[in-house]
Amino acid sequence: MRNLLQHLMKRIISLLITLFIITAVLYATVMFTPAETRATLFMPKNTSPRMTEQQYQAMLNRMIEKYHLNDPYPVQYYYWVSSLLQGNWGYSPVLQENILSAIIARTPATAELALFSILLFIPLGIISGVIAGSRQHKASDHGFRITAFIATSLPSFILALILLSFFYVDLHWFAPGRATSSISNVINSQDFRLYTGMYTIDGLLNGRPDVTLDALRHLAMPVFTLAIAHWATLGRITRATMVEEMQQDYVTAARARGLSDNRIVWGHTLRNAASPALTSSILSATSLLTGVYVVEILFNINGISSVAVSSMAFIPDASAALGFGIYNVILVWFLMLILDVAQSLIDPRIREAV
Amino acid sequence: MRTSLRFFSRWQNWLGLLLVSMFVVVAIAAPLLSPNVPEDPSAQKAIGRVTRLEPQPPSTEAPLGTTASQYSVYHALVWGSRSALVFGLMVTIFSAFIGILVGTTSAYFGGFINSLLMRISDAFLSFPIIAGVVLVQQIVTSILYDAGVAFMRVGGTFPGSKGVFFIPENLSAFLTWLQQADPVPVAFILFSWMPYARLMNTGVLRLKNTEYVEAARVAGVKNSRIIFRHLIPNSIAPVIVMAAKDVGGMVLLQTTFTFIGLGGNSPWGELLALGRDWIISAGGIFTYWWVFMPATVALLLFGIGWNLLGDGLNDALNPRTQTLKY
């Protein structure tokens, strides 16, 4: 328990250092833009979207005055970080609201997608990697290798096109978006309470299994698209370490003692092989997050990715750019933490050593 | 000699080399394979009336048919290979260069510089590339907006739709360049050098206290000479392997970004984005196969080719490390 706390402390400190470096770099890059762009970073939270051009301009000028936006970099950086810490992440002219509340409101959709995919690809990746690795050069091994190779080479949007064409247009099994319109009426109605913002869980909490089912129907394709590439990578690495692990002396010793192959694979080698594979997943948490956003856009899910999409509107929006970046660094940290916990569940050495 | 023998010992390496050379040949011979229209040298060549929406099957004019709005699939495929190759090589070479620079200096000088630079590279590692694209895009937009450049989307906001820029008359040369430049490769370079730095860092750290480097230092060889003659050449192999695999990965990512409308200007991505609504229609993949298949196959082969080439280079350059033979 104490080890766990220490580990958490270490992680928090490294997050703080990372955040410091990232914010310093981010603000240095916006120094290239005119002061008016930076002024939106300091606009109060309750900025009304219904301002006339003159009022808006006057407000920008007041911000430039108040937060010393024509002063050198360190002064501005100081003001910006203090306003960040006070929870004011700036006003986004494109989204027409405070960027932090805009991102937080969109987080549950993203979190739901990411969590379901992680829950799917970690067990499946490890299990299929272990099976393939313990039966090297057999049919199941070849089958896994070919499938995984194709899965890693196939870009997610191609898979999305195929899935949409078959399962949405032809078969009507699944659909893009987050909910059918009749179900979103239920969700938006007064007596449906949003506890987590994740429709699958909220449906159960409200005693409406139809909402959960509908949400799952909409999640199926994006979760599959997202999970498949990561399943393949995780499985391939697990397989490679498994092949090595099967040649270790302790496996020979266990065989000599007459243990069944199943017992050796699932009881002994699994933990040793899965742990390094999960480490690689932890290291690729950023690409997992990029993948989540891509899949969101492909399947029309109104998650955090909509901030990225709206940034293509060619309207200067420093709040969106910086807010999106910082929020992502925190999300990556959370993802790493989740994968960390998964790893410590599998590998007792890490559980004790952390 | 031994190196090349090791490379050619596996058929996968042959295949990788073959696929990559195929794309190189197509990229170089693009003007011969599909001549450009002099007035509009872009990768999308319109055959017939642009207002006609439905994709047309292969004909003599468009050997692989046309996508929506009558852009030739074959033309985009050929010129897309050139664009993909240039993009992939440029991004990986630049990011590998930054990575080598950072990794080597931090390892060679060690101590505070090492921990500082590695901290910075760790911080960049937790910054998703899509956020980098948003950032660079926004910086460019702000600067241009301030100079009076305005932008309007025409023909809806579907992926791949083009926009129109309204450019003030006396725009400086730099801003004109900025307006035409694509922010995506810049973002890719800025946010993908870290793994190279890490690899280089471990390599140089391992080497710098070996006896022969020590001997060189005692003999009075200059820092720069030790770095460029001994440390870099002896620890660059894993970087080259990674770079080869990255060329494919970067292009796949670029195509994805173009497809979802986040920039990138990949002709292959534009091709699929234009045909998107026709592919996602009843039996669309089979009815409009020429919209879907050519670009998909090209993309797959490009990724597979560079991946196999990377594995092959690993066989050739790092014989001691056992390849993870998937």
C-alpha cells in the first residue's frame, strides 16, 4: 500500500514536470501570434457569445491591457499559468464557450469509447498472443500472425469505411453517432439523470436498459475499429516474448516435472510474457489517444475530437489549441495510470516493486 | 558484403525492397505514367464535368475510373505515390535528424544537460500528435488572419472539400509561403523526434565510456570528431531501422488526417474522402470498387513495404539483436 502511494506520488511529480515543460513550450509558440489572439486566453469564463464586433474588440483590448500581453514572455507566461490554475482556460471564439467546460462536457463520450476499447483489446491481445506464442509454427500461430499483420497495416479509416458499408448500410446492425434520435430524446428528457455522461452506464443507473443497448449498438463499430490495431500490436509483442519464454529453463523443468502444457502456459509463462507487452502499450498511450480522436471523427461521435475539428475553421483560436494540448497531456497521464494498474494486476513483481 | 548477404537471406526483405522500389519508380516516372494538365498541376485531375457527381467506371480516359466530381483515380494514385514518398521521407529524415542531434548531445555531455533534454523529450512524448497538428494549424491561422487573409469553405464541409482563400494584395513573401505551406508535416516533425532521441541516447551512453572512445579522447581527438566519427556511426543502426518503418507509418497517419479533414494534403486520402459517400452506400465497396480498392491497396502496400524493409534493415544492421519475428 505504501509502495503504491509512493508510486502514485512519483507519477504525479512527473506529470507536474511534464505540464510545466509543455505549458512553457506551448506559450512560447503562441508568442508568434498577435496579442489579440492571446487575449482570448484570458477572457472571463462567462463571456457571452452575443457580443457585437466593437464590444468584442474592446474586450480584447482590455485583456491585453490587464494581463500585460505586450510584455516579454516570462511576464505573460506567469499571468497565463495563474489564470490556468484558477480554472480559466480561455474563451474559444469557434466553440463560443469557455474551452475547459467545453472539453469537460465532451469528455464522457471519449472516455466511454477509450475504456471499452481498452477493456476489449488488453485481455484479447494478451490471450491471443499467448496462445499463438505457445503453439509456434502451428496453424493457430500462422493464423494469428497473418491476421495481426493485416490489422496493423490497415489504417483505421479504411476499416471504418468497410464496417460502415456492411454493418450500417447493408445490415442495419450498428450505426454511427452516439444514440438513435428516439433514445437521445429519452436521454435529454427531464427524468433521465446523467450521472457519468457515459450512456451505457447511465442507462443502467436510470433503470433504462434500452438506452444501454442502444449505446452499445452505436459503440460496437468504433470500439472494434479502435481495438483491432492495438489488439494486433499487443498480441504480436506478447507472442514474441512468449516464444522466448517457452525456451526458458524453468519451462523445461516444469515439463520434466510432468506439468501439463496448459498449466505451464497459463500458470507460469503468461505473467512473464504479458508484462513487457503491456509496457509497450503504456508507452504508446499517446497514439492510443490520437486513435480515439480519429475514430470519433470517423463515426461522428461528438467527443473531445470536435475541438480538433473546429480548429480547422481558419479562425484564430489560441484557447482551443492550448487547452486541447494541456488536457491531452493530462489524459495521456490517466491512460498510462490505467495501463499501469492493469500491468500490476498481471505481474506480481511490479505490484510489489512499485 | 556480409551485411547485404544477411539482408537477402529472407524472402520478406526481398518483398519489402521490391514494394518500396516499385513506389520509387512510380514516383519518379509519374509525369510519364500520367501526364499533368499544365494549368492545374495538382494530384487531382478532372475528367469531364466536375458537376457530375456519380463516380464513373474505368474508361480509356481514366484507366481506373473516376471518383465523385470526376477526378481521375489513376492520376491521383500515381501522383499520390510521389507525394507520399516525399512526405514520408521528408518527415522521417527531419525528425530523425532532430532526434539524433538531441540524443547524442544529451548523452555525450551527460549530467544536467542529459537529464534536462531527456525530461523535455519525455514531456513531448506525452503530447499526442493530433494536438500538435491543432497547435501548428492555429499558430499559422492566427498569423495569417492578422495579416488579413480570410478563408471560406465552399461546397459544404464534407471531408475533402476545398476552401477559398481571400488574400490581400501586398502580402509579404513569407506570409504567402506560410499560406501555401501545409502545417501537418511541421507538426509531425515537431512531435515525432522523441523516440529517435531516446534510441540515440541509450546507444551513445553505452558507447561513450568504452575503451576505444576513451583511447581516442586520450589521443587528443576533438569532441566533434569523436561524436561524428565514432559515436554516431556506431549507434545509428537502430535509428535507421526505426526511420524505415516510420516512413510507412507517417504516410498512413497523413492519409488518415486528410481523410478526416485535418489537413495533410495526401492525394490518396483526398481520393477516399471524395468517394466516401459512395463507398458507404448499399454494396458500395463492390459497386464502386474503383473508388475504394486502388487507393486502399496502394496504402496497404506502401505501409507493408516500408515495414518489411525496416525488418530487413534490422536483420542486416543489428545481427546480434534477435529480430522480433512476428
